[in-house]
Amino acid sequence: MAAADDVTSAPPSNRIDVFWHEGMLKHDAGTGVFDTADDPGFLDVLEKHPENADRIKNMVSILKRGPIAPYISWHLGRAAQLEELLCFHTREYINQLIKADKEGGKQMICAGTFLNPGSWEAALLAAGTTLSAMKHILDGNGKVAYALVRPPGHHAQTTQADGYCFLNNAGIAVQTALDSGFGSVAVIDIDVHYGNGTAEGFYWTNEVLTISLHMDHGSWGPSHPQSGCVDEVGDEEGHGYTMNIPLPNGTGDKGYLHAMTELVAPAVSQFEPDLLVFVIGQDSSAVSSVIFIT
């Protein structure tokens, strides 16, 4: 793991700046039957929670030893300050998480989402590391920055956790970019599940175009009231600035290519954003991450 900046010899035009901190491995969502933490009492081996550290360890190894390793510059992430979180989340919600962390032990924040000792530290590192990647771009230090983070964030809403997510890393970074003077940002979210938290956070603004490509799964309960259907298009000034692209089960490369070329690219071109933020959920293989591109 990189303990400090590890800059490659790749020219800036070909360089990918990767932001990472191994402290994010301290988040342990526990074991059980899938994501329930239930032990029925008759299993010899309980499953690791789907959002576990092994996946991001593999992503680090792929980036360090894989074919694009020569093009990567490694940068050490940092923990977010509490005040930085308030550009997206409410103070009441942040205080709820702080209280749960201080109480210790296993805290089920919502169905399937567990805060254990070390989880809050990891969540702050995920948000701060994403902010570091964003600031790197805002300061003109690169063209492509990749925040390799966990816990993931795109389900976390302004007032509540959801879907293994405590803090909306991308939402915090996008709002920080807007507050820094960027007039418009396009967010493209690719995941099996709807990027509902990010979409909700910018649902009423025309400064952010949020596009989500996801499985046609609908709502999954009180913590996730958004359905991700095509008729969720934003409200008030944000009407028309939310685009949902629910895809049928089994959609492969050709389906994604068609959606990107026929729907996403034209929408982004028409919007003409100052900044592109990709939120990439590696559902079947690795943890959610964020890519920033100018």
C-alpha cells in the first residue's frame, strides 16, 4: 500500500491519479446469511457481508500489478472533516452516525447496513479520499482521478443510510465542486442498483445532471423509496435533470454500449457540464468506486 504519493513516469495526458487509504479496510460489516448478519445455527461457515474488504484488496492489487499499472500515480487519501460532510448531509444525520459509533458494538443503521468498530473511521476516509481526488482535479493537477473507496456511498441519502452506504462520497464531492465555482456537473452512475441517494440529493437543482444505469428493480423498502423508474426526472428547477435508465436483467456489453451512445452521450452533450463524475459500482466483482474526469 502506498504510504505517500507514488508518481509514475507516465505523461500527464495518460496518467490516472488513484487515491486510496488502507484505513478503509477497517470497516467490517460482519458475517451471516448474505447481508442479514443472521446465524441460523446450523451452518458451519457464515458468509462475509457482500461489502467486504477482500474486494477492494483485489482492486488495489489489480491496479498495482495489472496492465495499466505503469500509467497510475498513487496518492494517499485522508479523512473528511465533519463540516465537509454538511454540504450534502444534514447535521442531525451526521450526529446520529457519531452517536452510533460512540456506543460501540454492532449497530444496524438500516437493513443490511451495519456500523461496527472501525466503520465510521473508514467512512470518513472514504469521503475524504473522494474529496482529495476531487480537489486534485479542481486544482488543475490532472485530468483523470480515481477514488478507490469503501464503504460505498451512492445509496446514502441526505438524512439516512441505505444499501451499505453511510456517507454519499460522490454527492459530497460534487457539491464541493459546485461550491468551488464549477457551474455544472454531470454524474453518471453505473451499478446493478439505482444510485438513488445521489439522485435525491440533486433532485431539485439544474446544476447537476444525474444519470443512473441500473437493473429494473423498483423500490426495496422504507430506506429506499426511490424506484429508479424513467418517470423520476427531477422536480422544480431540477425537472428534466434526472435521467434513469433501468435495464433488463442480463443486459451485457452491447446493451450498455447502446444505452451510453444513444441516451447518455447525447444528454451529456446537451447539458455541457464543466465536470464529469462517474460512480462505478462493481457489484459482481469489486467495491463501488468513483472516477472524476474533466
